[in-house]
Amino acid sequence: MSVTTALAIYFILWWLTLFVVLPWGVRSQHEAGDISPGTEPGAPALPRIAAKLVWTTVVASIVFALLYVVYVYRLVTFEDLDRLFGF
């Protein structure tokens, strides 16, 4: 796998992971009881974006490392997938 391909795959995994991590620990302003004037009550009270970006990087790196090991050591081949899905 070339470096460019690895970076592209990591970038896609990072974005997918971001959308998984974003709702972690979110409390709305309504739930927190502190609604700022002019905002939607369902908006996050404390979004903690920096922490979510760190968690996204950690989770995406672990997933990428697992997928890379599977690719390099050929732990799952196309023939295995063919048998699994019955094509």
C-alpha cells in the first residue's frame, strides 16, 4: 500500500469516526437548564470539540492500524470474502 493510499484511507476513516464520536457525552442546553438567549434549546451546552477531535484521532488510528495489519498479513483475502458472502 502506498503512502498516498494509506493517507487517503486514514482521512476517510477519520471523518467517519468523527461523525461517530460527535454525539458522545452531548447534553443539550435544555437538559443542562441553561439556555442562552437566541439559541436553539437542543443545541449542545458544552460541545467539547477539542476533546472529540482527540478521541476521533485515537479511535481512527486504532481502526486504521487494525485494517493495516489485516491488509499486510493477508488475514482476510478476497477468496475468504467470496466464501463468506457466497458469490
